[in-house]
Amino acid sequence: MAGDDIQEQRDLLLDGWDEAAKGWGRQADRTQSVALPVSEWMIARAQPAPGEQVLELAAGPGDTGYMAARLIAPGGTLICSDAVSGMLDVARERAEDLGITNVEFKRLQLEWIDLPTASVDVVLCRWALMLIFDPAAALRECRRVLKPGGRLALAVWDPPEANPWATIIQRTLVELGHVEPQAGGGPGMFSLAAPGQLTGLLEDAAFFDIETRSVPIVRRYTSVLDWLGETRDLSRQFSAVWGRLPDEERQRLRDAVAAAAAEYIDESGAVALPGSSLAASASA
Ligand SMILES: C[S@@+](CC[C@H](N)C(=O)[O-])C[C@H]1O[C@@H](n2cnc3c(N)ncnc32)[C@H](O)[C@@H]1O
């Protein structure tokens, strides 16, 4: 793809994130309860300490950074960043609700981190590196802004077969003809899932002391409808499809998702979907 085309695609992706921000805000508590084991591993590896400067990239609602913010007090500051202002608004509200005060908010892009070289002790990035066009550039930027001895902790996703929570709805939408199959090769949930790929990128960006770990997660819903409701908030694609379907087609979609997920639904209708996040840590 030519440079101008990539920039256009980038802008489209970011517009989509801005539109999705309110939904991510509504689901922030639920997202954080699912993601907690991933964030806990990241924080345990990054070891933020009192007085340190922590940067969270692509923070969305900001929760991993807020766990670090508590650990760097007194004297430390969290820079909570995201590429879109809608997400920063959500993160600001959440900081207020959680009583986090040692935080600054900054609009930053992963591939061009507008901060001085060697200025932060810890960089955190949960569930975003795989969604951008140039993850190698982003990791080089993370390395640049870290002080010597600084720590990076991030998380992406393991392969699709380990993440039925994400694949069942997508596959059903394709099977029912509501969306086209996703083309491979570009940014996407599983674009850094191949064995060794993330480690290779971290090595290329001159990180050392690299460790990766698959962290299991479970997404729980009271019903299939509850699951589809969350997906409407988190996925612009699903929300657009749902919005244009008449009632009987929505019912058909709901039934098809329930049939595809049958093994994860108990007799009360509650859903428990497994997943696996690929977390990594490294030193600068
Ligand atoms: C899947 S959400 C993850 C949010 C949060 N880190 C979490 O784990 O809940 C991806 C986030 O990445 C942000 N984002 C997407 N592309 C970005 C980019 N190029 N630079 C910085 N942030 C980006 C989006 O705005 C969104 O907040």
C-alpha cells in the first residue's frame, strides 16, 4: 500500500476508535474485570516504583496505567495517552471516579511518541500494538522514550483458535453474509499472534530480557443477548450490522451465535467464553 493510502487507512481506523469511545467507557468495568490477570502480569513484570514516570500507550479507559499510578506515588506521574480524544475523555472520567490524581493526559500515537528520548521508566500498552500498521516502529519508539534500564510491558492476543470469544461472532456474521471475511496481512486482533513474532519485533527494537506469557481470560455473560450488547458497545462493525438489521434478522443472528457457541452456554443460558492474551515484557 502506498504511503498516502496507509495514512488514509490510519485516519479511518482512528475515527472508528473515536466513535467507539463512549461504548468502551460503558463497558470499562467489565473489560477491566476480564483483563485483570493480564494487567496484573504486566504490572508484576514492569514493577513501577515510587517516584517513577510511567507512560501508558493506547490507554483506552486507562485501567492498566491506573494500577501503576497507585504504585508510583508519592512523586511519580502517569502519562495516560491515546491517539483519540474520545478515549482520553473516557480515561479522564475514569481517573476521577477512581480517585487517581498523579496523572497527565496526552494525545499520542504509538508510531510517533511525541515525548523526549529517555524520559520514562515504564511503558505499558495493553491490546493495541496489533491494531496498527507499523508495530515495529511503535516498539522502536517505546525503546527510545524509555530510560536506560526502563521496562516495557504489553499485551496482544494469542491465535484465533485460543480466542473463541472473539471469533464466534465474526464467523457467524460472515456465514450469514452480513460482512466480508477479513483480509489477512494488515492490522488486526491476531496480527501479532504467530509464534515468535512478538519476540522477534522486540529483539529488532533492541530490547533485552524479553519474556512472553500466554495469560488465560474468561468473558462471562448472563445470556447471549448480554454478550451481543457488549459487542455492540465495543465493535463498530458489529454495531453497524446490528443497527441496520430488521428484528427477524437480529433474531436469526442471535440464534446462529447461540448455536455456534453452544458448548460455552450452560442450562441457565449464561455464557463463559475462554480466551488467551499474549503478554510480553522487556527491558531497555
Ligand atoms: C482495543 S483498545 C484497548 C484499550 C485499552 N488499552 C484496554 O486494554 O482496554 C485499543 C486502543 O488503542 C487506541 N489506538 C488505536 N490506534 C492507535 C494508535 N495508532 N496510537 C495510539 N493509540 C491507538 C484506540 O483509541 C483504543 O483506545
